[in-house]
Amino acid sequence: MALTRESVLDALKTITDPVSGSDIVTAGVTRGLNVEGGVVRFVLEIDPAKAKLYEPVRDAAHAAVQALDGATEVSAVLTAHQAKAPPDLKPKPAATQQGPQRVPGVDHIIAIASGKGGVGKSTVSANLACALAAEGRRVGLLDADVYGPSQPRMLGVSGRPASPDGKTILPMRNHGVTMMSMGLMTNEDQAVVWRGPMLMGALQQMLMQVQWGALDVLLVDLPPGTGDVQMTLAQKAVVDGAVIVSTPQDVALLDARKGIDMFNQLHVPVLGMIENMSTHICSSCGHEEHVFGHGGVATEAAKLGVPLLAEVPLHIDIRLASDGGAPIVVSKPDAPQSQAFRDVARQLIKAGVA
């Protein structure tokens, strides 16, 4: 059965307003209701002094709507502002201005990309962002991997971004990095089931409607592959360059070549390649082993005429630090693994793109 506005309102009417005693629809608390397919968004407009009182009300309203047949995604936001809908991630009409444009306040944008998943692209993105911040740069990180957002966990960020006017989104910040991710808009276990136009609309909003402030560089952690998000980024924003992350084995390099070809077609310069999981040193005996092979990325970079920016080892400390919400650049700044990321940061700064 298709989800309707009336069925959503009926579900919301089962939730009691703690101030008036009536339901939250009759009390006029529910505002900005938008139902599009299975996606439902609404705000609860409240007195900011009563935010704690209304948090369980929001959770109950979210649960009531989520339980409806046909509801695939529900966004319920507390706000103290007048009847403004929360950030709407549906596709926007085409803008009159054509071609890529600069993000206000952002000097440079660098895309962090990979041809295939599982090569550690997001881990590299988080550590590189923290490394640039450690070098004194004003850094932002946009987690554009909409289907698998991992930056909130890696940077130790939780909570939902505020939207003071229903249009501008205030990003989160930790470890000196300003961050925005779709993972902050959804529950951790909630899947994002979207087609291409929804992805493109979300990316445009996170680029242009987030209050990034003044940044020297914005890193964009892209999803793997050569799809809608990559094309939209290059078409809508001025991207100063891309960094390609790959492991050394041939299967990963096959897809990395496709990623490089995509950026060439989109006229985005490739700043260099990073070989991740390059080597493993046994913590017990010190034996060095190239689990995924070695040198494949260096050979590929030389063939393509782009720099090899770093060879990052496969090390348990990198994984533990990322899972713990403090990338190894932050948690163990003097470790050899951290220095690899710091070296990449210095190279990007020297190249004038960060």
C-alpha cells in the first residue's frame, strides 16, 4: 500500500504533546511534513527551553511513522524556528548558472577516490584530513559515500547537524576537521535506498548548503566506482584534483585505471596515487610480507605519469584507531604509519592545492 500524507498524519496523532496534552498534530507542533514515495520528513517546532522534554516525543513520532507500510526513510527534526522544512534532499530544479562553481569560503577541493571498494579509501581520507589539520590547514571533509558513510565513526562524531533556518546545515567538527556526512542524517544501521537523482540532490546540498566556513581545503570522500556522485561533483563544483587510492593487487589496479580515466574525461587533474595496505610487518617476529603484492601502484603511477604519494602499510593500529574514532594521525602522531599521511599532506600543500 502506498504511503500517504493522511496515513502519516494519523500516525502522528497517536503521539501526545507533553505541554498541551493533545496530540502533536492538533497542538500545531508538527510542521513541514513532506511525503515523497516512502521518504517522510517533518519537524517538531518547539520552545528551545523544552528540547529535552521533546526528545522522546521526536523518537516516538519517528518510530510511529517508520512502522507504517511503505515508509523507507523517516527524518524527524526538533527545531525552534518557524515552519521551515528540514533540509530536503530531493532533486532541486536546474540552477540558472551553468558549469562548475566554487563552494563559498572553500579555497580548494580534493576528491579522494578508488576504483573499487575495500581498499581503505575512507581510512586514507580521515587520516589525510587530520594530517592536513596538523599541518595548520583549515580542513573540511565531506563524506560523499552515501551508501556506506563511515566518517562519523572514524572521526568520532555523533549527533545530528542543526539547521537554523531549514536551509543551511551546520556541520560537525572534531580533531580540527569540519565534517559532514549522510551518516549523521540517518541511524547507524539504516540503509539509504536511493536512485541517482536523490544522490545528486543530496551531494549538491551537502556541497552548497552546508555552512563550511573558511576552509583552505575540502576533501571529498567519494564512493567507489565511476558513477553519479563522481560525475555530479565534477560538474557542479570546481575540483582542484583527485587522489586515487588502491591496493597493489591487479584486480584493484584494473578498477583504479578506470577511475583515473573517468577523472581525465571529467577534466579533473589526478594529483597522485596512494598504495594502501602496501606491506605487513609481523608484530611478533618482524617478518615483512607483501600480502597484496608490492609495487603495483608505483608501476601504474609511473606509467600514467602521476606521483606516487605514499605507500601506507597494513597495520592493526591504523584499523584500531579508525574504529575508535581517533585516526592514527591523531592518536599516535609519532608512529611511522602516521608519518606516511603527514608526508602526503605536505606534498599537497607544496603543490598549492591544500
